[in-house]
Amino acid sequence: MLRRPGWLVLGSGWWEKVESMAPPSLRHLVTGGAGFVGSTLVDRLMEAGEEVICLDNYFTGCKANVARWIGHPHFELIRHDVTEPIRLEVDRIWHLACPASPRHYQSNPIKTAKTSFLGTYNMLGLASRVGARLLLASTSEVYGDPEVHPQPESYRGSVNPIGIRSCYDEGKRIAEALCFDYMRMHGTEIRVARIFNTYGPRMAPDDGRVVSNFIVQALRGQPLTLYGDGSQTRSFCYVDDLVEGLIRLMNGNHTGPINIGNPGEFTILQLAEQVLQRINPELPLTYLPLPQDDPLQRQPVIDLARAELGWEPQVTLEQGLGPTIAHFRSVLGLE
Ligand code: NAD
Ligand code: UDP
């Protein structure tokens, strides 16, 4: 692909420093780039001197997450919905656009299914037209409520195809299928990451996922809402670890699907206790019904990521909760 002839650098100050940097070698499209994970990835790419197009419809993301890059000559922000096609010249497509929290993806399940199917279809069409490599942000939800524990990539899953989570779970399953069919039919270069529960700074306070809910509730002095008896498990990966794994996957030769997650497994009650211990041990727990099809256990096998990407998480839950709590203190104006 032809690269840019030079840089238009307006004004003075820090932009001039940018002009003197070596030109970026690749142009990256990050769909869902204004979201929690997407904006953390955008930071990494921009800090590496790459050229980034951030595309988002702001359903769950916000401009504030990428505000620091607006006006930078290597950065473009596009309001666009991935259910509509778009024509762009890019080398790498990081396809993250999709609401990830059950609260959000269940609020309009038909739209979620469209985003997963049509969004991935459109991005694969773009990738195959311009010869870009596409990385799909898939999910551990493709394993459903797993009967095999922990979950290796070879496990084919146990998803309820007609339940309230199926718009997301089945949406990601068809998105994975599309990726592999584009590879087989058109030779499109794909990478598929199965991401396990990830948390960290940039999560929105109203996101509805468990880590953000517990921290925000504790900081507000409210009871923590425990769904079910709290014995269900999740494995929590810090966002910086996840982004490192995604970058290694994109840059490497392994197509995937590949689990990217932290094997440290905790019950939701243990998570609540850790959050309370750090913020306010006096707060009570409120027990609410377990939502339909809520997986009872989840833990990644990451042997493949270790072998193929030389990757494993560096940040324990105990270490990652600190910066995450600091983020929410700041967002809630409690500093
Ligand atoms: P998020 O909700 O913070 O980010 C999703 C982003 O996609 C938001 O900015 C949102 O506005 C945008 N978006 C949604 N629908 C869109 C559409 N139709 N067109 C354009 N933009 C759209 O979620 P996240 O946690 O950052 O997740 C990012 C990706 O990683 C998602 O694809 C999600 O399925 C996947 N994933 C995340 C986790 C996790 O724990 N964070 C786990 C598994 C998979
Ligand atoms: N959960 C909870 N209280 C909350 C939010 C979630 O007990 O306020 C539970 C939820 O039922 C699930 C786990 O925490 O068992 C993780 O939920 P989340 O929505 O974060 O992710 P997912 O279910 O998609 O893994």
C-alpha cells in the first residue's frame, strides 16, 4: 500500500516533536477504539508512533477516552457504525466494536447480533479489499456455561442459542466463523483472540460489569450487589496485559483462536471481599437473583498463548485493583 508523502504539522509546540519522529510504518484501524479496551490499545499504538484511525459509534465508548490524541497528525477519529460498510486504506484492522457488558449488549440484543455479524462481515470485506490483516476481539463467551474446566481453545462450548446472552455469545461465534471462512475463501489474514474478563482504568462507572459495579458501589458507600450466592467464578485479566497479548497476536504468525486471559480464578464473593477490604470492609452485600445462563465457572487455559506468543499476564488481581480503584475515584470526583 502506498504510504503518505509527508506530514501536515500545524502550529507549534508538541506537534513539532511529532514531525521529527520517523514516519509510522503501518496504518491501523481500531473499531470500538473509544471504548475501554480499544482506547487502551489506541494509546499503545499511538505511543509506538503508528498511524491510527479510531472508529466508534459511541454506544458504550466516549470521545474522552481518546481526547488526548485529537489533533495529533497520526490520529483520526471517525463516528461510524460498523453495521454499515466503510471504505478506508489501512494495513491492520483491530475489530473490537461491540458492547461487552451484559447490561449493554442485552439492552438491544438485535442490534448486538447485527453488530457482531454485519460489523465483522463489513470489516472482513474491507480487510480483504485492501489486503489488511484483521484481528477479531472474540470472547470466552463462545464457551458458554462451560462443561469443561478450565477452558482450552479446543473446547467447542456450551452456549444456549436462544437465551438472553445468545445475541453476544452466538454473535461472536458467527463472527469467528466468518473470519475463518474469509481466510479459506479469500485468503484474508485473520487473528482471533478469545478474551476473558478484563478490567482496569477506562471502564465506565455505569458499565454494569462486576469489577466496575463493585468498586463504584463501594466508593459510593452502597451495598455490593452479588448475583446468586457468589460462588460462580471468573478469571480477571488486567487491561494492559490483555493489550500486550493482542499486540503479540496481531504481530505474530498464529491465526488463533487463542485464549487471552489471566488464569487466576476467583469466586465473585472473593472479588467482593477484596474490593471491600480495600475500600470499606463495613459495607454489606445484597444478594440478587443469578441472571439466566450466567456461566458458573470460567478460567482460561493459556498454554497456547504462552507457546505461540510468549505471553502470560504480569498483573495479579491484587495489583490491578489499585489503579482501577484510583481511576474510579477520579471519575467519581472523590480525589
Ligand atoms: P466497551 O463497551 O467499552 O467497548 C466497545 C466499543 O465499541 C465502544 O466504544 C462502543 O461505543 C463501540 N461500539 C459498539 N457497537 C458499535 C457499532 N455498532 N459500531 C461502532 N462502534 C461500536 O467494551 P470493551 O470491554 O472495551 O470490549 C471491547 C471488545 O473486546 C468487544 O468486542 C468485546 O466483545 C471484547 N471483549 C471484551 C472483554 C472484556 O472483559 N472487556 C471480554 C471479552 C471480549
Ligand atoms: N455480577 C455480580 N454483581 C454485579 C455484576 C455482576 O455478582 O453487580 C456477577 C455476574 O452474575 C457474573 C459475574 O459477576 O456471574 C461476572 O459478570 P460480568 O457482567 O462482569 O461478566 P460476564 O458475566 O459477562 O462474565
